[in-house]
Amino acid sequence: MKHRTIRGTIRYTSKKPEMLDQPRGIEHFTFTHHTDGKTTLRAHCCIEEPDPTVMRDIVYSLDENHRPLDCHVRLVVGDRFMGSGWFRFGPDFVECESYGPDIGRLSQRVPLDGPIDGMGTHPIVADGYLLHNLKFEQGKVRNVRVKLPSPDHRGATPPMISEVNIGAVFLGVEEVTVQAGTFRARHYQFVDDGSSGMAGAHPPYDIWAEEQDGVFLKGGVGGYMQTWYELTHLER
């Protein structure tokens, strides 16, 4: 095969005092980098804590300029089917075909009204890859405009077109050691004062992404979430 494949696993743990460093979920992902410059990310995510549990399957493709092409989302919340949706991006629009028990059959087509920075698909690995593909001035907060299938912090609502404008900052390059190894990493932070379009203010979210391919290495969210994520396995 001519394409290049990267596979990995991210462990979810908690920083809450009563659950300190205890497992709370897992994510398995695969990047397929094609010779024409296009990329497809596949991710299977399981959030076990807090209730209700969330299981998400994502297949997300980007073009040679890291712009979104299409995305399929399937969501199970509390071990019950929540919805399935397919998103397609054109030069000036995004459309969605979706179904869920609470929304029925849904068809949407929304104009983009200007450039976007990507799609917020909710897997942890996708957060690092999104930031890796953007341009930053170190230490300066920039706006990141994304379309996404759910404005919920855990993405636990039926798939439909939403938009978020969230702040992000590049803090510098560091050497990072995680269970999967030692890497050069770019350190980012998402910041949201509640005006982004998410369902309420999001606590600061630190991310370290591998400098070479943008693979998520480690990160965590403070505030009421108190979550931590770490790459435990990487295969090229």
C-alpha cells in the first residue's frame, strides 16, 4: 500500500480527588495519510465516567490543505443509540443527513459565510490534530472557528450542524514523555469564557501534540471536569 498509517490508544483518567488517576475511558484511533495529501481519521471513543456513558465512532476525512471533506458520526449514550449523522463540506456550505430517536430524520444545509478552521469531531486525538494544522503566533490567543456535530462538552447530543468559535493559544515546544514514548511536542491550550457557542464555559484544556504528525500525546481539563488523557500506544 502507498498510504501511511498511524495507530494509537489514548487512556482517559480522572484527577478528581475521589477518583485520582483511576481509568474513566479509552480511545483507539487510526490516521490514514494518502499520497494525494488527503487524510482520514477513524476514532472509537468510550467515556465511562461520569454517567451517562458515551460511546462515539468517527470517520473524518480532510483534503490536502487540512480542510474538512466529510465525517460520519455514530453515538451511543447511556448504552442506548443516540443518533447517526453524515456531514459533507462544500466550498461555501456544510450539509448534514442525520437520524436519532429524539430528532427523527433530519436534513440540513448551512452556508459557511467565510472560512472555517476545521471540524470539531470530539475525539481527543482530533483536538490535537486540529491545532497542529493551524498557524499560531506563540503566546497569542487566536480564534478557532469550527463546525461540529454537537455543542455539548462531551458531544453527547444527536448529530446536527453546530458552530463554535473558541480561543486557543500555542505555548511553545517541549520534550514530553508518556507511556508510548518520548517526543518533541507542541503545547497548546483551549480557552473558553462561555461565549464560544459550547454549552456553557469550558475550563482551560491543555494539549501536547507531537510535532511531527500532530498525534495527541497528553492533556487535561481543569475546573469541574478534572480529566486527564495520555497516549499509551503508538504504531507507525
